Amino acid sequence: MDEDAGPAGLCPPSSRPSAARACGGEQRCPGAAPLHRWTIDPWGRCSAACGFGVTWRRVGCVSVNGLKAPRRLCSREEPRPDRFRWCYERPCYPKTCHELRTQTGARGDGEFRLLVRGALVWVYCHGLNGSSPLEFLTLPGGSSYARTDPLYIGGGRPPPALPPPCAEASVTRFAKVYFNVSDLSLAGDVFTFAEGGGGGSPP
């Protein structure tokens, strides 16, 4: 009791505050434990395998007895935890030059990193300004050599010399070779980055 307060009889009875109030049910009594609480499940898998996605978790409301309750009752105790959030797994690398163009809008040919069988590989994308860009591998040293009959692909040194007049016609120099990213095969019959011996066209 306040020591400075006078006798209660000096105050008008009509203005006397209530000395008790009802509590319980949906209303928590002062100092009492919460009547309801949030239940939170673990975060789920990210919606995107790469790049940004969304993950979610189940958030529910239960009473102190563990019974399901309306979420508004838990909201009176504390704010509802987030149910959704952004997630990020890893960078998204295209698997083909076509995917590269779609994802990045690239239209200029050049060397790009593609995800090939789980590994990042530098691949030259040719024809990005068209509808069907192709993948090429740039050969070490800038060029290699091919013998077309029978086809020979090698690197470092030219194939054995051929007797004239076949020598000039049967040797083709490749700066890049077509690379099939599906089966990892090389094609020696795509002459986009090749020239025949002596500057002529490939046979």
C-alpha cells in the first residue's frame, strides 16, 4: 500500500479500480505461462537445384495440452515465425550453348564455362546469335591436324607426310573441333574452324 495514500473512504467508491479480473480461456493471466505456442517443422528442400529458389516449413499452433489451435491464439503470445524464405544452392551453370544463351542472353561467340557431366569445362560457343548454337573445343596450341582419308585427329605434330599430289588435299588443320556435350564425342567432319593444306578448303 502506498504510505502517502489516505483512507480508502476518502475516495469516491464509484471511481475505485477493480481489485480483481477474470482470466483464463483465451486470455492469459499476468505472469502465467503461455496458453499456446508455435510448432515449427524443419525447412524443406530448396525449390531450385541451382541459383535462387524458395524453401518452406510447416508452422502450426497448439495449446499447452498439445491440441491443435487457431493460429490467432498463438499470434497473441508471439509473432508467427516465417514459413517461407529464399534459398540458394549453388551457381547455375548452363550445360549447353543453347542454355547459356537462354539464361544469360549472350549473343556473341566465345569461350564459356559449361557444366559437362558434373565438371566445369571451357567450351567455345559458336552461333549464339542463331537458333542452334554449337559447342567446340579449342585445341591446345591453337591448331591440330587431321587426315581425312582415313580421318586422323592428333595434336602437337602433323601426321606423316603423304606423297604428292595427295599431300595438300588430304591434310586439314583444325583450330577447334566440334564437341558433342551429350556423349562427349568429337567430330572431325565439322570444318567450321578448319582449313585445308595450303589454305584450300577441306576435302
